[in-house]
Amino acid sequence: MDGGATAFVVQVRWPGGEWSKAYGVRNLDTKDPARPQDRVSVASITKSMVAVSVLKLVDQGLIGLDDPVNGVLESFRTTLRPPGPITVRQLLNHNSGLPDYGDAEHEAEPLQQVVNTRLSLQRGLELAATLPWESKNVDRFAYSNSNYLALGQLIEKLRGRPVGDVLNQDIFAPLGLQHTSLAEPDRGAPDNIHAYSMDGSERVDVTQAEVWVGSPAGGVISTTQDINTFYRALLQGQLLSPAMLEEMKKKAGFAEYGLGLSRFPDACSGEFRYGHHGAIFGYMSISVTSADGGSQVTMAMAVRPMPWQDPARRIDLLGTQMESAAQETLDNLCH
């Protein structure tokens, strides 16, 4: 907060207790104080949820984890140029080599245009198709939002419904996550924490930016409480079969990343905790949960309004600080 963040919300859970806190304001214009139950964009935490819905398809025999998607998805036949067979697993663990569509965006576009332009799954993959997809990058970990656009198409193809509806049926409704959605924006809701970016000297409200609405790569809006409930249910076996949960937790190559799950060292058990980072226009988040689902930290921040094309190292530094705080908290709890 001393660095100029608009708001910061956190919830910590441990066996037998929990603690929540909010700092800052919901809105820089109204100055209404932030509340622990307020909603934020949780960015790439969305990927863990999408991975669950994909693995449910595998659990139900609708597709295999190591089946190629080339013959299933029209975009792989008409838009993209994959250098070979690309499997469900490779998309989930970012080992497909598919370029990130964000690298194809034009830097000259004004912030307002980027924020206010809806990006369909197909359009995102069309942007990715303008970049080379090289065979040497297949089976190498390279984090790419394009992977999860393709997985969103896979879910919609095999379920016959929008990915947001599938997430609601698979996760949000069964777990009672009433403040979580991947749907149309509700920017005027009073429990939103607003985020801002700078476009030159102009401060732009980037809350629930159109470019991320409905995106399986990072479009979920939620609360720290709902995110903790999701990861606890996941790791306690309420959402997937034991076999699929174990697959989800496996390390993929050199990166501490499984199937839509990041892995964090657990100083208490000597094994791993699980969760995900998130970073999106104006927001940052992290959620970390012990392997048994008993101890958790979820934090989200509306960062200080910064130039929207600011060097990534500032965001990387904030992400490192948030991860360190989450890990230190969980270490202290178990000790």
C-alpha cells in the first residue's frame, strides 16, 4: 500500500480458523473503503479452473489426456499451423510450443482501444497464427495464454455450451461460489475493486476489461474467499477423480508447473503446495494451498496506476513479493 496500490485483499485459512483483511479503497473516485469480500479479476487463476473442466472431459472418456486435438478443433485445421500432433496434456502444461497471442498485439494501439475491444477465442488464435510455431519448441515449457484459448474451444466443442456455462456447472454452482463468474461484465456492481492504468497522463479505469471478458486464459472475476474454497475443494478430491488430480499435480519438464497448477515448495511437509499466480490489466493475485487443502493464502491487489506498457520487471517484482509473503505466512502457520 505504501507503493501506491489502490487496494489489497487477503484471506488466510488454516485447520480450525481463518482471517481476512482489506486495505485501500474500492474506487479512486468515490474512495469507498475496500472490503475483504470484494470482487477482483483473478487473471490466470482462471487456468486452474479451466484445467478442471478439461480433466472432467478426460474423466468422462470424452477425450484422452494424451490424445491430439488436431482432428477435433477446426482452428487447428484452418487457422493454426501446428508442426505436429498437439495433445490435451501439452496445452494444459504449456508444452505445446503454441505462441502467445499477446506477443502479436500492436504496441501502438491506444489503451482504451485494447481495453474496450472484445477478443474471441478464435480471434486470439488468429493472432497467435501470425507468429511462427516451431517444432523445436514443442515439449518445451513456455507459458502461453493461447494454450487456454484452444482448451476453451475444446470444452465448447465437446460440451456444446460456452466455456463460462461449463465452469459454472462444473465448479461455481456445486461449490456455492456465488461471487465467481466467467461471464458478461458488471462493472457497476458496488462490490468491485476497481483497477487503473495510465495512458500518458490520463488515468483509465480498466476494471473487467473487455479484452478479457469470458477468456479461459484469465477472465474469471472472484473473491479471495471463493478462490480459497475452489482450491481446497480441488485438493481434497471434490472436483476430480484421484487419478486426474494426481495428473494435474505432476511437474511438467523443468518448470514447477503441472496441468493448470503451479507448484510451490512446502517447508512444512518437504513436498509441495499448489495454486497459481495471476496478472492482468491493473490487477495481481496469487493463491497457494497445502497439498491436503488445510492451509491456504489468497491475495489480490489493484496495483498502483502505472503506464500500461510499463516494463514487465515491475510486475515480476510485485509477483515475487506476493509469493514470498504467501509462502512465509504458510510456513509460520505450520510451525
